[in-house]
Amino acid sequence: MIGHCTRWATDRSRIVLGLALFLCVAAGLLGAGVKQDLLPGGFVVPSAESTRAQELLAERFGSGEPSVVIVVGTPAGADDPATRDRGTRFTADLAARAGVSQATSYWSLGGPPALRSERGDSALVFVQLRGDESEVIDATRELMADYGTGYDGLSLSYGGRGPVSVETTDQTQRDLVRAELIIIPVTLIVLVIVFRGLVAAALPLLLGLLSIVGTLAVLRVLTWFTDVSVFAMNMTTGLGLGLGIDYSLFIISRFREELARGASPREAIGTTLRTAGRTVVFSAVTVILCLAAMLLFPMYFLRSFAYAGIAVVLLAMVAAVTVLPAVLYLLGPRVDRWSLRRRAPRPVERGMWHRIATVVMRRPLPVATGVIALLALLAWPFLGIKVGFAGAQALPRDAGSHRVHDILADDYPSREAQSLTVVADRTGDPAGRRTDLAGYAAALSRLPNVTRVDSLAGSYVDGAPLTGTDGAAATARFAAADATWLSVVPSVEPFTDAGRQLVRDVRATDAPFDVAVGGPSAQLEDAVDGLLAKLPWALGVIAVSLFALLFLLTGSIVVPLKAFVLNLLSLSATFGSMVWIFQDGHLVEALGGFVVTGYIVVTMPIMIFCIAFGLSMDYEVFLLSRIKEEYDAGGDNTAAVAHGLERTGSIVSAAALLVGIVFLSFLSSDVIFMKMLGLGLALAVLLDATVVRGALVPAFMRLAGRANWWAPGPLRRFHARFGLRESDTEPAGQPVPQPAGHR
């Protein structure tokens, strides 16, 4: 493959560039409208009990978790006769709209106190919309546009699942434009400083553009077959620019190095692709394997990031070994045009990273102990992590749905919109089961943190029936020919430990018929269970595949184990920092301000782990390939580590800095979990490229000595035949080291 890439880049360079331009334009036209087909959800488990409950509610009752919650304000008071008439008309008007399966309100249900604010100046309307997530978003947008902020003298404020989705989609698109306006100029400035030249600095942006445009086209095609999250666009931009920069750095640096040695452009391209190009391909495979682990999880939010990540990595890799070499071949020495004055190369022994590695390897045990203690201290808050969903609180406080969330929390004593739904399927004649139903509703109402239970048999509080609430208007919504359901109104927030415990208590309560429990807190409980069920498989895929790849690269079983453990350690420190900042509420103003929810969005640790682990292994491959090359040439472990770190340290650090800048631009987002993702990935990358690569790697490799390169006999022979190397240099012929000897 490398030989074919070399020939195409040198013999058919103009054809390669023409084809790349054609494909870029075609992909741009195909992917231009992708944002209209992307969805803001994807956090629930499709096969979970809570999802089944929601489907039964929609199928049998045309009901379910409200798509839209409308706070209707009135200065005259919710019980004023004129207000009652207008509220009743408004509810009937909503119920008659196309796409609305059910509309209920304080007035249509006979005035239950729970649907009126404590001050009496507002009341609630619940609207259930038909269709899938995309149809609900469209219908919500139309409803909000048609009614605006008022109806016949009543003020209207919109919250709930539909408005949150609408505002999240709109906010994400604004955030993406803002992030791109930050990323591109800042990245270009840093690239000019790193490459010390304008022409060379522009090439990584070209590579990033190609991979981003291509990935948007891939996402557009995927939307024809499956649900794709709108946040995949942020991943496309972040990883596209990040890996375009990474791969360009290594390709261009090696090409310039070969030109400086006197090679012709054709020879320089050949050597570059046989060395750095081969490592780029190998590195891309490691990142893809880490991202592919997200495909195992049931939520399409996580799978969407895998789709975008795999596509952008693959396209960045292909462009790095085809398009970029073709451009470099045509440029030749002109790649240094408009360059700043470059420093004369220094001997390896006088380089900064060589000195750092030497100092660390003189006292490896104290250095390793100190750094591990620091990382453990950073990781400590992770032990207290709490998880929740990204609802209205993920948006800025001035967002309409966030304001409604705060109104419901402050002015309404009962959490009607966050109720658990207990659906009984095929229960026979509901009237004939009223006795059993009443006993079950009473039992549920006695559970801790339950305000009230509403059912066909009436409403219950603390095991006793609540008089005056079992009229036809209030109870008819719980009846169907072959099913019934109960609404369990909680007294606690759904995305808390108490909310999740309530789900477990409801599911553990004996029922006279088969039931499915749904609602926001049930969805969270099922999401956590779904993630934990797949997590061992995801970790296994990452561990086994990366162990195999690093073994093929190094011929060792010690180095892959070391890499895996050190990456886990640095990622634990990253997770601890995320909990300390976003869950515990530190550095709020320093990070642009955000709402402290008291929990981490449930999918964030998984996503940060898979992406950051892949990027960490990306840098690990570049470092280890050069160390192994030095070791094969000389057989001296200590010298190989110092020389390998010196030859890659500045490039890896520059790449990590640029990738960190890309992800830090996510902090400009007004969606809180995008801030989490951006800061988490930036911290993980920068920690890995500095503390881990600069201190822990040389310390551990010095302590292990020649045992770093140990493998059992059969595996040594396998590697000798099938192993991978960055260079074509054969090992120096030293005996294969065994664990007993250290050097």
C-alpha cells in the first residue's frame, strides 16, 4: 500500500489533487444539508423497560411523557372565571391541532391543585405530540411559532422535551459556528509558529477541511438508515482538525527532514511514507478501534460519535498518505516558502526532551511515585461521581425551556412533568380490576419520596384516597380497553440518587399485573444499567485490539501493558477533574459560566474515555515507533528512550497543544455537556503528552530496562515474521532481552 501511495503521489500527483478536489466538492454538496437531518436526543436505551412503558402509553392511550409543558401565566389568577374560559379554549385549541395526540391542563382536568402554582398566578398545560423524535421537534417548532408568547391575554412559556430539543439543536448550530471562528485563526497562528512557515502551516488545515467535508457527507448518508445525533458535527470538526494537524505534523516534519539531508522530493516522499506514513496508518487504526467501542452501546448518541469519529479518522489518514504527499511532491523545497528563519538543528543529546528523559531516568522511582501521587489526587473526586441526563439544565439560564424548568421547581410543589409512569398491559376490564388497582396505587403512594399516585381508581397520598380527584375528567385518561396506567408523582428531582432509588422501589413493589415503569428517572436508571452492561465488552475490545497492535509494533508484551495502565491512570485524573469542576461547581466563572447541576451527563465518561484513549494511543504509537527504531539500531534501552523522546517529543507536544486548542474551543459552547467534552478531552490530551510522555513513560521504561522488549519465544518468532516497524532498518542483532536483565 505504501508503495502504491508513493507512486500515486509522485507520478500522478495532479490526478490525485484533481480527484481530491472533485470528491471534496461532491461531498460538500451532499453533506451541506446534514444538520437538518440530525437529532438532539439519543440518551435512552431502545430496548429498556422505560422505553417499553413510553411506547405502550403512546400506543394504547395516545399519552406519555409530555412533549411540551406550557406555563400559562395570568395576572387575574388561574381560578378567575375569564381565565378559566380562556384556558379551556386554549387546551381545546391545542388538542385539535394536527400532530397532537393529547392536550390536558389545569382547567380541562377539573382544577387539580398540583397543576396550579403556589401563588395561583399560573397553571400548566401538557401537550403530547405524535411521531418520532424528528417529527416531535418539527411539530414543537411549529406550535411555538404559531402561538408565540401569548394567547388571548394569557402569557405562554414553553418547556419539556420538545422545546429542549428545539433549543438544543439551534444552540448547537450557533455554538459550532462560533467555535469554528475561534479555532481556525488561533490554530493557523500556532501552526505558523510550530512550522515556522506559512505554506507548511496551511497544509494541516487543508487536510482537516477534506476530512471534515467528507465526514459530513458520510453522516448525511447514515441519516437515511439510522438516527444520528446533532452533536456528531462537533466531533467531526474537533477530530477532523485535530487529526488533520496530527498527521500533517508527522508527515511534513519527516519530509522536511529528508529534504534537509539532501534527498530529492521523490526520494523524500518515498522515505516519508515508508516511515512516518506507515506510522500514521498504524496510529489511525488504533484510534478507530477505540472509537469503534462506542458502537457497542445502545444509545444512538454514543454511536453517532463513533460514526463521525471513525469516518473522520479514516478520511484524515487517507488524505495524509495520498493528498498530502502529492501536494508536498509538487511543492518540493517550496514547502518552506514564506518561512521564518529556522534554527540550526541541535545534536540529539542537547535537545530539551533528551535532557528531560535523562533527568527522569536518573531517578525513575521518585519521579514515578510523585507523578502517580499527583494523578491519584486529581482522580480522587471521581469516586463521588453522580450521573444524570442532559435536559433543560444543559442549556443557558436564559433559554426558554430552562426558565420553565426553574419555574416548575420553584413555584409548583409537585413534579407532575417528571412523574414515573407505571403501565399495565392487557389487564382485562379496568373496572373489574379497580380493587386490585386501588390497593396497588395505595402501596405505591406509601413509598418514600412519593407525593401522590394518580390512577383509574383515583388519587392516593400516603396510602389513603384523596377525595375530590376521581371524577371522570381526571380518571378517564388512565383507561383503555386492555390496559391502564398510574402516574407516580415524585417529591425529588429525577436525576438524583433519590430519584433513581424511587425507580428501584416502584419496580420492587408487588403488582397485581405485569407492569412497565417509565419516566425520566427510570430512563436514567435504565441508561446506567445499559452502559454498565456493555462497558466490560467495550473495555475488552479496546484492551485486546490495542494490545495486539502495540505488540505488532514493538514485539513486546510489557510495553502494551504499561501503555494501557498509564492511560487509565491519566484518564482517571481527567475524570476526577471533571467531577470537581462540573459536578462540584469549581471554576464556574473561569470557564465562561455554566449551570452546576450536581451531576455529570451519563454518557460523558464513556465518550471521553473512548476518544481520549484513542488519542493517547495515537501519541503512544508515534513515541514507541521511534524508541523501537532506536533500540533496534543500537540495543541500548536507556539511550533509545532518550533519543526516541527527543525525536518525537516536540512534535507530539505541538500536536497535543493544537488538538487541545481545538477541543478547548468547545468551552465557548452554551450547552454544558459540550463544555464537559471539550475540557475533558483537552485535559486528557495535554496530561498525556506532557506528564505521562515526559515523566511516567521514561521512568517506567528505565525501571523495566531491557525487559521492556520481552515476549515469550513463540510470540517473538511471530513478531519477527509479521511485526511492523516505522523504518526498514533491521534490528542490530542483539539477543532478545529477558526480564531478569536491566539496562
